[in-house]
Amino acid sequence: MTYFTEPMQYEFFRHGVIVATLVGALCGLMGIYVVLRRMSYIGHGLSHSVFGGAVVAYLISLNFYIGAGLWGFLSAVLINVTARRRNIGADAAIGIITTASFALGVALISKTRSFTRNFEAALFGNILGVTPQDIAVIAVVAAVVLAGVLVFYRQLLFTTFDPEIARIYGVPTHWVDTGFALALAATIVASMNIVGVTLIAAAIVIPPSTARLLTNSFGAMLLLSTAIGAGCGFAGMFLSYWYDVASGAAVVLLAAGVFVVVYAATTLRRALLTSRDLVSAPSPFPAPMRNRALAHEDHP
């Protein structure tokens, strides 16, 4: 019990556990749609884009969440518009817009020589430095995103798997995609100070990838991904305390470890089932013919 009770004596650790669990669950929830849409790169890209917005917000004395959130949403819309050009793929659009935004942030930092401390927190996260305001923002974002997923569950599901057919059936895919982009940008902004720009993509991609190995049911996948993200956020905080490593890195490494274990277990299970099916499969030859073939092998 000491393993759990000793760290919980400290208020900063309790705050860290709360936000790590919330952020893990939120990233796991949104990550399912990101992975199934084959947009894993956008989580990495938008986190870099939001970093540029965070720097601009800091320099003009604008609230971090407002400035970074607006910047992230505009980046997502620009990516969507640019990717519609037939000769420009979605991956190219993400690379152009997000790297340009990140480069703008770095250029502004080098020009003004400020934002140094915030720069490190934004890049690598600072879970143990969260404030009650951060907890409130993350809780609100998580509640709003969850409500949106529940209310528009069918539309999101239809648009994720077959957007062309969804349009034929009257689903407003453009507005669904815009809402999804807004929710993803809000998730990244809320998570950036927690796990950092460099680790957000992993927090979004690993839990749903693990859940996908365990089930083919979309509903079960959604619940599993959220639970895995929350569990890794919670347990990762204790690992970071006892092994004295960065909290964001501990959370992501734990999630990666869970993925490796699940991948190995499901691969082994599939191999065993395949070998069992091969052994139990009936012979394609009738019994008399099979017996004569065996006798011929014994006495050539």
C-alpha cells in the first residue's frame, strides 16, 4: 500500500494523477477516430502546429488555451481545405502547415529570447506543475468531447468508415469533420502542458492501436481505448514517482509496454489457433486412399 499512499500525500502529485488520468482517457477516446481514419500523423502534426499558436499567444499576452486552441482549429481547417486538392495529399498538407507553424514558434522564440521556461514545458510536458485552473480546463474539455461523441455517435461512426456513403444518406460530413477537427484541436491544447508536444502523438495513437488488437467491435474498441489511456495515465504517474523519470515519458512508455504485451499475446494466440486448425482439419483424401498412400510411403 505504501506504493500508492506515499506519493498521494503530496498535493502536486494528486493533481498530476487527476490530469494524467483525464488526459489519457481523452486521448484514448479521440485516438480511436484518428487511427481508424488513418490520420495518425495529424496528432503529431497538430501538436507542433499548436506549439506555434502557444508562442504567439504568449507574446501578445493572450490566454494560452484561447490562443493555442484557435490556432490549432485554424490549422486543422487549413489542412482539410488544402488536402482537397487532388494533387496534394493529406500527409503533404499536414506536413506543410504544421511544420511551418512550428517553425514560426521557434523563430519567434529565437527573436525575442523569452518563453524559455514555458518552451520546455510545452515540448516535454509538466504534469507536476499543473494548477487547479488546468484541471478545470481539462475536465471541461473531456466532458464536452465525451458529450459530443455520445450525441453524434452514429454520424461520427458513419463518417469514419465510409464518408462517401454517409453523404449519400444525408450525413453532413463537412460539419462532422469540422467538429472532429475542433475536438481534436481542443484535446491537443488541453494535453500539451501535460505530456508535451513531443509525446502527444503517442498518447493519441498507442491506446487505440492496442484496443484494436483486442476487439473488432467499434463500441468495445472505444471503451477499451479510453480505459487503457486512463489506466496508463494513472499508473504511469506512480512509475514516474518511484523511478524518478519524467511523468509524460513514463505514461507513454507504459502505454507502449502494454501495446507490446498485447501484440505478443494476440500474435501467439493467432499462431496457436492457426496450428490447431491445421492439425484438426480433415484430410482432403478419402480414408481408403489415405491408407493406401501411407502404406506406399512405408513400402516404396
